[in-house]
Amino acid sequence: MGSKFIVLGAGISGLAAALRLRELVPDARVRLWEKSNRPGGVLRTVERGGFQFEQSTDNFITFVPWGLNLCEKLGLTDRLVRTNNRDRRTYVARRGKLYPLPDGFMMLAPTRLWPMVTTPLLSPLGKARAGLELFLPRLTDERDESIAQFARRRLGREVFDRIVEPLLSGIYAGDAEKISLLATLPRFREMEKKDRSLILAMTKTQKEARRAKREEESGARYSMFVTLREGLSRLAEKCAEALGEDVIQYRRAAARVDRLPGESGAARWRVTDESGAAEEADALICALPSPVAGALFTESVPEAARYYDAIEQTGCAVVSLAFRDEQIRRKFKGMGFVVPTREGGSIIAGSFSSHKYPHRAPAGYTLLRIFVGGARAPELAEMPDAPLLERVLTEIRPLLGAEGEPADVEISKWPRGMPQYHIGHLDRLARLNRALEREPTLALCGNSFTGVGLPNCIHTGEEAAEKVAKWRVSE
């Protein structure tokens, strides 16, 4: 009889791990434990009244292959929908109004100078300080630094406060004063080392960017972001269907993990659920959030648990609002907006969801997704719905010119659901990986490691499967 594998957690990482195990070790018995009654974890799509509400992530990037590859394996490529190319602009809040992000600004640096010169987001002194970046020396050592330190050092405080900080908060829901540059955006340090100036490095990419845009407009299959027409829940459902009914055990959560001696020298594992029932496995993959996983392995693999548990988490909430088009007086042709911390308030960012993907709302309606909480106010991820909605409406009405009550509302909350890649994150990962090297039958995966996006989560699950399958083949 083949080896037995247990995978804990049927979020997209655990689903990807189980699928990859079935590919690599066809004779294996794979069991996937899931605490809830459905697959997908935070991937959750709600269809109601012609609206499509995504309760967490609502699309994924295509310039890394893992999301697209999984869709291809599952026969979903014909259901992929690209973003509406007419409305690519991002806005930034300043003094209660939304202004376009300078055209060509990418995360930490501009690719074009004139939009930086003319933007109302920066004062003349702020623009002059940003221009000095062309003449600054490069950093010569290898030390890590926060996104805030790097951006202020290269482009000045004003560019950081008014542009960089809200962009980073919109992605990581974190504190840019703590987020590690090397763990999140290492290519900008490489640009500094190679070209000295970020502006010089970024402007050199203009020609390539224009070429890529022409290729996309002349018939490229995908845009930078895509989603599934039926919603991202469909991706999880197709994974579950491919695994089969005998693999996933719903409403089963791990309460304890014990390390057992194995005949080959590699450990075996006993997992006990909340009812007290236990199963043993030749290898174990844990795809649970880092706080949960850290607690499970405190006794069985204490060194790994210590480093895993040290990865901090923050919480956020997504408030989706459906308005009739005439209720929004200010018209914006863009994908969404970000709000700097210095503006105050609860909102981190907002997405014009039905601008990005028109199928998400009936004709005559606009669907918004508003993100609140994060490192700025993690308690909002646990606030009751009514006061949270009132707070969001109070802030969004003057910003967008929204009038009256929304036609529909969907609120989802994710306490401690966003890992924070703080300074030292890469060192913690290295120590965690060294501890796991001594356990060839144990692998961890999920969004706590190398990226919060859906493709990265899929990739960590597949890598986890490849690790334990390698042990099985070499045994």
C-alpha cells in the first residue's frame, strides 16, 4: 500500500499541495483536513441580485505563472477574464479629494519625469527633493531596511508620505516603517546597486514597457491581472472536484500534532482532531495560518514553531458597496484609489470593482470594494457590522460624492489574516527552513512566506508537496 499524506487546511495552498501530491505520488493516500464546510479558505464569492461580491482577493497577477498554470490544469483558462483596459488609473487621496497617481509611478519610483513635475500630490519642494534622487550615491552594503527608510532615503519624505506609503499599505495592509524592503521589493535595491539611481533605472525600462503594451493590445491573451468569470471560489471548487470526495474531510480541524519515530529515520506524524480522533501519516503538510500552525508544532517541532509563530499578522475588513451610478456624483475612470495614513480615517484603499470587471454588477450600478483596518487599525477587522458600515459610509461619501444608501452591502472580516514581512523576515525564514531541513517528511506552506498573492500561495503549496514527495521517492 502507498504512503499516507495528511494536508492540513483546504485554502488554495493546501488544495494546490494535495493536487501536486496526487501528481507526484499517484499511489499515495492523501487526506486533506478542513475546519470549515467548504474549500478555499479566504477565497469566497457571493452572488446576489446580479452582483458578484469577492470577500477577499478578487483577482491575481499573471507575470508569475503559478495561478495561470493551475487554471490550465483544471480546464479553467476559457473562464479567465482580463481587466478592463480602458480604466487602468489609480487615484490617491489628498485633503479629501482623489488625484491621479503620477502616470508611470511603480511602487517606489517613477518611470516618467513629467508626471512627477505636474502632479498636485507633491509640493514644489517635494518635487525638487525627488529630483535629487538622480544624483544620490548608491548604498554599498547588504543590510536590510524598511520600505519607509528606503523611500525617504532615495526620494524624500513627501514622496513616501503621499505616494509610496499608501501604495504599499494597499497591498500589504502593513506599516511601511516595519516592512522589509528585501522581503517585499528587492528589485529596487538591485536597481540602486546596478544603476545607482532608481529614476535612471526605471526610465530605462520605458521602451520595454511600451513594447509589452503593444504586444498586449495586438492580441496578448492575458492582462497583468485576471479573475474567473464565476468568481475565485470556482478555482477552489474545481480543485476539490479534481481531488475527489474521498480526499477532503470537512469540519475536521487539527488540535495536536505528535512526532513519531519512523523506520527509515524520518519522522512519522500523528494528527489529533478536536474530537480526539487521531490518524497517523508518513508525511505531513501544514497549510494553516502561521499563528495556528505555530501553536500546533510547539511541542513536536519547537524550533520551527518558534520562527513560524514570530511572523506577525494583522487584520483587515472588506466592505463591498453597490450604488446606482447616479448616486456617485464624482466620476472616476480608474481601477481604484489609496489613502495615505496622514489623511486619517479608517480606509486603506478602495477598488472600483465593476470598472475592473464589468460582469460584477448589473448595468446602471457601480460596485465598490473598500479596505479598512490593517496595521493602522487592526481592531476594525473585529468591529460589528453596523458601526463598521457607518464609519466606511461616512468617509466614502465626501470622497466619492456618494449619495443615499447603497443598494446592497457585503462585509467580510479577516482578523490576523495578513502576514507582515517585517525587517528580519528573510532571516526568520532562513532559520525556519534550516529547522525544517531536519524534517524531510514535514512541509509548511501558505501566505506567510514569500508573497500574499494567490499565485505565490499556490507555489508554496506545490513546493511543499515536492519536498515530501522527494522523501517518498528517495526512501
